[in-house]
Amino acid sequence: MELGSWTDHGSTGIQSSSSKDYNAIDANLFYDSGSYYMNFGSFWHDLYQAPMNSAATKAASASYNNMAFDPSGTHAVEAAYMYKHGSYYYLFYSAGKCCGYDTSRPASGAEYKIKVCRSTSATSGFVCALYPANINLV
């Protein structure tokens, strides 16, 4: 990107509010076969996906897809990141008890961790599993 080439196109229209289930944080723009999707959220309630307009500047509708639901325990679920490899879409996200470690530690297994899901569709059908703690990411 060249210096001075950035253009602010304003809000995408995806916003947090107390009346919504999601918190619009940790956005990840994903392009697939001519379509843009904004994956985000949420800390409050799971991960969401919004279809975007063809310029990827605004949400194409006010209806967002809950793309990853993790019902186990009380925890944050946030920071979605998706990519495609071969015929599969991979969705990585963080889940667990994230805060307050200075005063108390979470129960064993409830710590913050990375999870990964896989699907043959960018918008649904994700099957999720705990990302192994002993994997070498280098």
C-alpha cells in the first residue's frame, strides 16, 4: 500500500449494541468465489458472519449468520479467522476464560485456547475441535 492511498469508506454497518447478541469486534474479511464475508465477534455470544457488498465496504444485509456456537461452559468466544485450503474452509477462533488471571485462575481445561473448525462451505456446516496444545505451529 502506498503512502496516502488509504480511503476511509465509513462504517460497514456492523455495530455492537446492548440489544444485539453479538459484540462487533475482531473482524476478519474473507473473499471467496466473488463474494466477501465479514467474520467477527464476539466475546458476548459466539461468532458471526455478515455478507458484504461487492466493494467489501458495507454489510449486504442486516441479517448475520451465527457461524460457530460453542455451548460448553461460560467463556469468551472471539477473534474469528478463516481461510480456505483445498476444498475445505478453516475457521480458527479463541475460546475460554480470558480475563482476571491476576486474581484467580480458571479451572483446568477452561483456560483461553485456540479452536479450529472445518467445513466445505464458507458460510455453514463447521465441525469444531480443540486445537492440540502440543502442536508445533512453526
